[in-house]
Amino acid sequence: NQRYLLAKRPEGAPTPDDFALDEAPVPTPGEGEALLRTLYLSLDPYMRGRMSDAKSYAKPVELGQVMVGATVAEVVETNSDAVAQGDIVLAYGGWQTYSVQAADQLRVLDPDYLPVTTALGVLGMPGFTAYSGLLRIGDPQPGETVAVAAATGPVGSAVGQIAKIKGARTIGIAGGERKVAQLREFGFDAALDHRGDDLRGALKAAAPDGIDVYFENVGGPVWEAVKPRLNTYARVPVCGLVATYNGAADPSPAGSAERLMGLILTKSLTIRGFIQTEFVASMERQFLTEMGQWVHDGKVTYLEDITGGFEHTPETFIGMLEGRNFGKTIVRVAD
Ligand code: NDP
């Protein structure tokens, strides 16, 4: 069994000597397990995160352990009824030519339905990432504009096509001419090159009415260029920040903004601004009824700081901004 072990934790971009090729005996499956021969190994951006021991949403790969990864594999031997010898399955076998897996964790694939490699991409984790993040968080509406970067990749290309099915206008962003041509094949309405010198200008031209959904895959300068184009009520599913994965911690204000995006991603934070007027039509009546009752019943109490003298209005106001008020500041103007 040939395996790639994590040999070193990279600083910056990974290098070949961060991995060690190792030869081990082909493992033997136990009760309920199957021996798999790897046919395809998926390589995904998240693996860069697993190489680092920085605190994250998932445990790092330990030094000397096999690198993790999704695989499409053939069942060679099985001690379970869940799979049969010869089945092609989706597994999480890692960077190795054979692996032993719990048989009930395997998804049996039908090679006559679609190429089995789709289980690693468009019909696998990346496709599901696009589908769920776009529809649950982005919620694109007909006529809206949806932008996504890394848009020829498995996540971004699916985002663009699903958004199109939902009736949105789509802007794909990718690096280099060949990828930009591919964006058109995928049906994006506008195809932009983030390596071109004026992404901001290109976005302005491509999104004259602004951007309603920006599906964030990359962060960095692309995010900086997208930000000014975001419309009121825009949604930004923060899916990935691949532009920052190789970077070192940056103590500058730019680094602080980047860390905030990282926190939003890894903790699935909802950070959603609002101006109360947005909700008046839908919630004010309910507020007056419910809150009125609570105050009346003493379940909600309140504190007022009522000062006399209209002529003291300016200093009362200034004092309130400095915290000299004790409760809701009110000026008694007349009796
Ligand atoms: P891709 O196959 O699209 O590969 C990554 C791509 O990122 C590269 O091809 C490159 O495309 C782009 N890229 C890399 N560096 C930069 C940069 N500095 N600026 C702009 N673009 C850059 O990846 P996936 O489709 O598998 O994943 C896309 C994103 O989704 C990643 O951030 C990944 O971590 C994230 N993800 C998140 C998941 C989640 O559950 N939240 C699950 C799966 C993926 P180009 O040359 O076009 O710039």
C-alpha cells in the first residue's frame, strides 16, 4: 500500500517535501469493514487547512499520518452485507492506494448512471457545497445578479449554473484566458479575469445594477473589488477564502478584516446588518401588541432620564453621547 503521509507542516505554500511517500502492507478488513482499492482521489482546498495545526473547525492531520481525502474506490474484499466485492464506492480513503473503511459508511455508485468521478465533484461534496450555500444563504431571486469566483472549479461552476436555473444573471470570475473562455461554456452571463488589471472596473461594467449575491470562495483582492458593488440586502455566503490559505498571520488592519472573514466562515456566523425601517411593514403591528402587553404586565421594565429645561437640550444631548444619561434621555419641554 503506497501512502502519502504528512511529513511537515507547511509555512506558506506547501512544498513536495511536506509529504512523505511511504510503503506499508495492504491492510486487512475487520468485522463490518471493507478493503478498498483507490481508483480516484479528490484533491480539495480544505486539505491545506488540515496540514496546519492552527485551531479550526476540523482536526488537523497529525504528522506521520496519511493525508485525508475523498476517494472513489473498488471493493476488493468485504466483511459486511452493506457492499459487495467489485462495487464502486465513494469513500474517505485518503492519499493511499488501498484503505480499509467501515462498510456502512460507503456510498455505492452506479457507473452506468454517470461517470463515478462525479461523486467527488458536481455530485459530491463540492456540488453540495454550492447547492446548499447558494440556495440556503444566497437565496437568488429571478433577475438578481449573482457573482462567484474560482468559478471554473467544482463549487463555483455549480453555483453559477444553479443561479442561472433560478433565473439570476451570473458573473463568473476566474484566473487567466483559458478559464475565462470556460466560464462562457458554463453559461455565465459575464466572465471576468481577476488577474486582469482592473477587476473593479470590469465588475462595474458587468454588474451595472450591482451584485445581490456574492458567493465567497476566495477572499483577498477579489473580495475587495466586489465589496463596493454589493447592493442593499445583498447576501454573501462565505464558503471559502482560498486566496488566504497559504498566507501567514497578518497583524495589519487588512489582516484583521481577513481574520473576521475567517471567523465568519469557520463559525458559520450570521452577520447581517439592518435598518429598522426595513421591518416596519412586516413587524410593527406585532411589536406594539406584544411589547405593549409585556410593559403593561411588568414583564418588561424601563428606565427614563427626564431632565427639565428645553434650554439645556444641547448639553443634555452631548452628555448623553458621553454616557451621562441614566436610561432613556428625555427633555421635559413643557408641563
Ligand atoms: P477549485 O477547484 O476552484 O480550486 C481553487 C481555485 O481557487 C483555483 O483554481 C483558483 O482559480 C482559485 N484561487 C486560488 N487562489 C486564488 C486567489 N489568490 N485569488 C482568486 N482565486 C484564487 O476549488 P473548489 O471549487 O473545490 O473550492 C472553492 C472554494 O470553496 C474554496 O475556497 C474551498 O475552500 C471552498 N469550499 C468550502 C466548503 C465549505 O463547506 N465551506 C466545501 C468545499 C469547498 P482561478 O485560477 O480561477 O483563480
